[in-house]
Amino acid sequence: MSLRAPGALAIALLLLTAPAASAQESYSPPPMVPVDEAPADEQPWGDPNAQPAYPEQPPPEHPQYTNPPIDGAGAQQPEGDTTFAGTGLASTRSKHFLALASVGFGLFAPGLHLNARAEADIGKLALLASYTGFGSDVWGTTDMVGHFMGMGGWSIFSREDITLRVLGGVDVIDTGAMVAVGPVFGSTVRAMFGGIGLDVAAFFTPFPFRQLEVRAAFVVRWWSIFEAHLGWRYQAIDPTQGNTLGALFTSSPTINGPVIGLGLTF
């Protein structure tokens, strides 16, 4: 009785494990592939003809800056040339001086006059002084008539090629019998193109006497320091202090004729 029980138990265990053993014998693992050998349907990693998954992108282009850096070591500093802000044109001339002596002849009105003039531009500051001595036959008198103008103002732009000034100052006339003082206003334009140019000016004294001067001259400069002026000057002076402005234009001009001058400039 005791020997049959273990035999029956062994037969039962054998019957239970037989299906599992048969299933285990039917399983076959996949073939092993060497690590250094790529599958037949795939390209090896080291193939030089293989196309990358993402095309190579060119490096980004940085904008080209033409201005030098402002901050930091090695920044380029602007040159220290003198430049003055102007209206319409930049003013680049720091200073200029002119001293001129001229003689004028009255063709359409009798008279002879001598003139000495000095001009200066210092930055934007403009200065002008002028003295004219008229001959005794200008107003039919034996006295020498003197006319002085001292003016200061502003150069709207001051350059080697063109200068425009706006001026104001004092006008003094001495007829021998009387001396009169009044305000004078005017403007001058000087344009140089190399060694030749033009010099134009206009001045007006409204009261107590009246005076109007308009002149224009052709300028020739040589050796950078000498100038010759050839032009025309019209000037009317009404020395009386009781007439109206219309009397200045109805009376005969004081001088109306050509002018020749020689000057020094630098």
C-alpha cells in the first residue's frame, strides 16, 4: 500500500509536464547576427554614399556693419576737424580773412571813390569793416565825403567754395557839414571755384539818413593769398534826415560805375 502511492504520484507528474516539454522543444530562437555585420536590407553606418537624414544647413550670415564700434577697446575715434553746423550746407572753414583796397569810377553819375574793406570769418562769426572816401565832385562840394560801416553777424554757412553772411551794424556818414549815424543791415555772398569766383553784397541804412549799396565783382585768386576784383558798384546816399525813403531813389546816385580792387586773403 505504501509503495503504490509514490508510483502513482510519479505517473501523474509525468503526464502533467509532458505538454510543456513538447512546447519547449518546438521553440527556436532567431539567428544571431554579428555586431560588425550590418543587415542585408540596411546601409552600414560608415557608407560614404549614404545621404544624411537632414541636409547640412549653411551657417547663418551676419549683417555687415560699416560703422566702427562705439564702445570697447580699439574703437575708432573720429578725426578732430572743425565742422560747424549750417543751414542747407555744412560749414567746414574755421577762419578766413580778407583785406581789399579798390577804386571806383562813376560812369552814369559823376564821382570817384576809394574804398578800403576788411572781412573776417571766425567759425560762424562774421565781421566786416568798410570805409569809402568820395571825391569832392560827388555832391558838387569842395569837402571830402566819408562813409564808414562797421558790421557783425552770422555766417549761415562758411566754406572754401561758398560763404553766406547776414550782417548788421553801424553806418556813419560825414559830409563835412554834418555827421549822421544810423543802423545798417546787409548780406554778402562769396563763391569761389578754384582760383576764380564771385563776390556780391547789398547794404541798406533806413534812418536817420538813407543809404543803399549794391556791388558785385568777379574775383581772381593766385598763390592762395592774393585777389583781384573787377566789378560794378551802385551806391545812393541821401544825407538829409527829413526826406522820405522815396527821395533815395529819385535823386541821382552817389556812385554808379566799375570797380577795380586788389586784396590779400588767407
